[in-house]
Amino acid sequence: MARRERFIVDEQGERVAVVLDVAEYERLLAQVEELEAIRAYDAAKAAGDGAVALEDALADIERRRV
């Protein structure tokens, strides 16, 4: 997907926001969620606490997201 960056600037010309196509926004969200899952897995593995139920791991990820 070609990047077409569009910015909103303030009175001084400083970038304050970016406008994304919905498809690009959804793609970025999916990548962030995948990265969060990988980090949670890595943290659990490093802790060496043994197995954690998938439902518990997902609930923990959701709690940390807020």
C-alpha cells in the first residue's frame, strides 16, 4: 500500500495530527495488537511461571491496553 501522509498543522505550521485511510488505520491496529501479543508471550516465557490459560492471557492483554 502506498503511503500518502496527510497532516493537520496548527497556526505555527507544526504537525498536530495525521489523517489515515480507514484501511491503513485498521492495518496499523492489527499490527499493534499482534505486537502486544508477542510481548505478552515473551514476558510470560521470561517469567518462567509455567503455563497460563489462553483466556487469562488475553484478558491480561486487554486490561493492560486500557
